[in-house]
Amino acid sequence: MAAAPTKPDYASLIAALGVRHMQPLWDRYHRITTREPQPVDTPMAWAWRDMEPLIDRATREVAMEDAERRVLLLTHPAFGGQVATTTNLLAGLQVLLPGEIARAHRHTLQALRFVMSGSGAQTSVNQHCCPMEVGDLVLTPAWTWHEHVHAGTGPMVWFDGLDLPLMQHLDSMFFEIAGPDAAAVAPQPTRAAMLQGDMVLLGPDADASGDGTQANPYRYSWHRASAALDGAAPAADGSRCLRYVDGHSRGAVMPTLDCYLLALATGQPTRRYRSTSNAVCVVVRGSGRSQIGESTIDWSPRDVFTVPHWNWTSHTALSGDAVLFMMTDREFLASIGYLREEHGSP
């Protein structure tokens, strides 16, 4: 619907409002109250074959002394130079070489690490040691001290996920470098989860003693995750879903980041859905194709792609054993009453 025309006799009033830093609603009502969400970004993909040479170059040209973290940020041009991958979410690829240390710091950002390649590094979160192997998920919740140390051989590359665009919008950023008197602050448990269909839930790694104690609340090993995903009941479209959950509340892993694994049945499209939440996907294994709104994205292992909000979406595996890791802001939107989801016909 077109905006209401501004009558000539309103011009003087509008000018007077402007002097006092006010605006009329009546001439822009239909522009600011859209009938449905209108994301500024289209789906976008970063292929591993394109990213890998740049990762190699970064390891040769960027010394750790010159960088707090050696990270290549995945930024969508629709945001006009802002550091954002999609609405509310930022993704990047971090690389660490053998013998390197990314020194301890903390920030009010919620962040996570999903290991893409390499072996032998570890992340320390509030003095909890989290080994990093391919497929492992490691959390660094807001205001937890964390550092990365690589004592293995060969480069390590992992996916960094953060809520930086949301944090910048709220202007609630704090950041500190660890000093000798650094005291750890444990994050509060997240809210109880809003469940979505049939899926298996995975809490963080338990104590090796087997007594069920949550000794490491920040690590979810691929060994446990893949086994749980294999055991999940398939949906009508053949897909299987796992949700990573907080060890206490069984809610999302962090207040603004909600993570899933999705296993796809070869050649069978998933049921179409759309949501006001956003997602960044990492291809864990297999190859396939995603239809996201009007865009078609072909993907292979270690590719990264986005699912902006309110786009009808379906994923199809073109090879067996295809699995996607998905970082979303779904639970955050649910917590403030802004989550809306729709599904197409089975």
C-alpha cells in the first residue's frame, strides 16, 4: 500500500516538527509497519575451495603478534560495510598454527567454535580445558575468560559464531584482556528451551568418571553428537535433527545462540519452512543443495551459507550422509516474543 500523500497544508507543520526533532507518523505509517518481514540480505555462500587459499595466505602473512585473533570474517554486502553475516549473527573462520597461542580475553559477546579441520588445539574456558577435534562444538559464553593453544601439528581451522551485530545494535559491548588477577565469572543457565518437532537433545560433555556430573559445560564432542544424531528418529521427510542444549536448563546453549545438527536423507527435500529467526550453516559432511527463497545454493564439505529470516527453505542431500551444523538466533527471538514459524505441506 502506498504511503499517504503529504498535503500542501501539512508542509508547515512537518517543518515545525523537524525543528524539534520530531516526525509525523501519518506520511510514513505503511513504510515502517510492513505487512511481513523484509530481510535486507539474500542468502549467501562461502565455498571452502575459495576460502582455503585465503586461509593459507593469512597464516603466512599475518603474525599472531599483529592480531588478537587470526580470523577471516564472513560479511554480507547488504549490510553496507557492517560486520554482519546475517541479521543478528556474525561468522568467521579462525586459524591457529602449531605452537601459537591466542591469549586469554573475555567479552560480553556470546561466541562459539565449531572445528572444521585440523587436530591438537584446545580452548580454555574459565579454566575448563576443551580439546578441539573436527566436529567438536566449544562455547565461550559472555564474560568467560577464553584462550586458544595449539600444541599439535598442522593448522587448525574452526568456525567462529558470534552475536556481534545484535550486540552492536544494543551498544552493550565490554571487553578485557586477562591479567594476573583475572577472576572467572560463571554464566547463568539459559532459559528453558522452546522445542521444535521431533529431535534429540545433547547436553555438554560429562565427567569421564561416568557419574553424570557436568564437569565441562563448554564442550560438546563430535563423538557424542554424531552418535546421538544417528540415533534420532527420522521425520516424515527422512531428516534427523539434534539440538545442543545447556546442561542445567536444557535450553539453548546460550541466550542469543541456538545450535543444531541436521542430517539429510539422500535425494529427499526437507519439508519447507520459514522463520523469523536467522541461521548460518556449516557443511559438516556430504554435498547437497538448498532452496532458500528465490536462491539455490549448492554446497560441499566445509562450505558456509546463510538462511536469512522469512525465506521459504528446503535442504536436499545429493550424496549420502550429509550433515549441516546450524547456528541460529531462534531462542533469542522466542524469548522476546518475536519468533514466528511456518511449515509448508509435507
